[in-house]
Amino acid sequence: MRYNKPIPFGWFALEYSDQLAPGALKTLHYFGRELVLFRTEGGHARALDAYCPHLGAHLGHGGTVLGEHVACPFHGWQFDGDGVCREVPYANNMPPKVQQGPAMHSYPVLERNQMIWAWYHPNGAAPTFDVDEIPEFSSEEFTPPDTYDWEINTIVQECGENGADVAHFMFVHNAQEMPQGEVSMDGIRRLTRIKNKVPRLTEDGSFSEAEGDWEFIHVDSTNIGPGQTVQRISRAFEVIMLGTVTPIDDQRTHLRFAFTMPRTQTDMNQFLAEATRDNVVGGVEQDIPIWNNKRYVENPILCDGDGPIAKYRKWFSQFYAA
Ligand code: FES
Ligand SMILES: [Fe+2]
């Protein structure tokens, strides 16, 4: 085992909203557990642990959505989205145990930014914060999300450490110099602001380095809890990225990037925005081989040029349950 850490608690993305139609049910493997995600006929997304408390059938293999319930394929018991057994089709009396409350573990679920999110806590504690709304993801003036995803042999904490590890940008991402950013942390939020002076791209596609022609590119990256990152990259153009990391188990992670940009912008800005998106995607693909093969070093030997790695780790540790 390369990672010896528990799964952090927080909101984690399960699926894109448009991938779950009313009446649909999916099996997921996240948080080291088997889960079912379904959408009721009334349109509500719900998530339950997959194994039926009656005799253990897996609801993801033959289970069906009936109205607001999910029915087990083995003996037809029906559960609502809170995990309460609502119907035992052949029982004269409902077993006392199912009358006392939920018979199955359910996850708090919400839909935001065109994604379905579940709150995971190892002890089943209730949510202590929220998922940030990104207005552009529900705006008619912005493009539908352009999505990318990867399964990686790493943990959520390690993915986030990448932003604090400024030195790797020169070696993994061929940066000319280390990014200089301002980092601020406030409770569950962590904001990194980077401002880089870049030569202006002219209409003919060349870079102008003339005095007064330089402009700034701003990259604001906000972590909201362990599972959500919002990155805004702006220059003359604008790109907004929603990054999500979902623990598959305590050794593996599902990473997703969704990008949106203004529907109408000049051809040049469109070109720059797409190139920026490709650069972000290409960047993470440079990180993945390192993540896939590294291990966690609890007490690293750091030098004075390394970024705020220890501060990042201290911030992240708030998401490990006692
Ligand atoms: S195992 Fe699910 S109803 Fe029997
Ligand atoms: Fe990186």
C-alpha cells in the first residue's frame, strides 16, 4: 500500500447530471464502497449503499426505479432515497427493524454546476459545508461543459498538493520559472492567485513584446473542501474550469475537469481560450505518470525553494475525521 491515509470527508462529484435520466440507476464504486445512484421518476438524484439489508442482493444488478423508490431484484423490497424500506410486497407485517428508520445507508446528494454530488463522511456525519455554485455553468451565455476524466492511482490530498508544489512546474510542465502566487486559506477554502505578465498576442497570431504591449494573465484557483476546485483563467479571453476529485478507495482517485467559456467571443480569444484549456488538460496528463507511480512521504526533506507544501498539508488535514 502506497498510501496510508483515510478517505477524507466532504462533497464529491458522482456523475454529470445529464448522464442520469429519470428512472435510471447506476452502480458506482467510490469511497471504497459499492453504491447505487438513481434518479427517481420525480427527477431527484439519490445515492445508497448498494447491498440490500434483507438478504444482500446488489441493487445495481437488476434493481429498478419505481416512482420515488428503488426495488431490489431479489425479493422486490422497496427503499426510498433515505434508505427507508417502504414496501415488502409479500409481508403481512413490516419487520419491526424497517419501521425504526433507515435500513440502508444513504448519502446526502445535491445537484449543482450540472453535476451530482454526494457527501461522504466515514462516520456518517452530516454536511458541514456546501458546494460552490459557479454561475457560468448554468448561464446561456456560456458553452456546455467540455469534459475530461481520468482514473489515477493516487489520493485526493496528493492531487491538490500539485498546486502548492511550485518546483515541479519547471520539471514536469517545462515552465521557464516557478509560478509566483499568493495563497490564502480561510476555513474549508483555499485560494491561489497567480498573475503572469505575458506578451500580447496580436491579430496576425504573433506575440508582441513591444513596450506597453504586455498584458496580464490571471489564474485564480479556489479549492472548496477536498473535492471541488474552481479555476478561472482570464486574459482578454476567459475560461472557467470545474475540477473534481472523487476517492474510488483509499488508493485511487477519479479526476474530472469540465470547462466552459463564453459562447461568443472573437476568433482570436476563442482560439486562445481553447489553447488554454488544452494546456490545462495536457498539464495534468504530465502529472499523471508521476502520481500513478509515486508514494506518499509523510516527512519529506524539503528545501527553501519548495512551495508551501507543509501549509497545504495542514489545511488538508481538517478533512480527515478524528
Ligand atoms: S435481498 Fe433485497 S429484497 Fe431480498
Ligand atoms: Fe502539475
